[in-house]
Amino acid sequence: MGTSKAVIFIAMTLLLASITCEGRQIDYGALDRNRIPCNRRTNNMKNCHTGRPANPYVRGCEKINRCRSGKDIS
């Protein structure tokens, strides 16, 4: 009876070790599956964002350029 318990224990330990070692990494393909694909062959183009961004990056104004207030720097 003691030998069968030891065999079952070793088998369960090996099974659990194989399950934990088989974990996969998350890659970009898995992260991309949550997005609705853009299909240009159909008339549904609402998911296709081909234009420029809504709010393009605009660099701020420096004091030396005097573009905020227009007054001389003293």
C-alpha cells in the first residue's frame, strides 16, 4: 500500500511540473486578436483609420520666440 501511494505521489508531481513548465508567452499576435480587422473589400470602412491623426503633435512655444505674449524679454 505504501508503494502505490509513493507512485501516485510521484506521478502527480510530474504531472503538475509538466503543466507549469508548458506555459506560453504572450506575443503581439495574441494581443492583436482583440482588435476588429479592417476589411477594405467590403463597404464597411469604419474600422479603417488611414487618415492623419485627429490631434497631430504640435510643439509648444519657447519664451525666446516671444510667441505667447509678444512682449520684449527683459
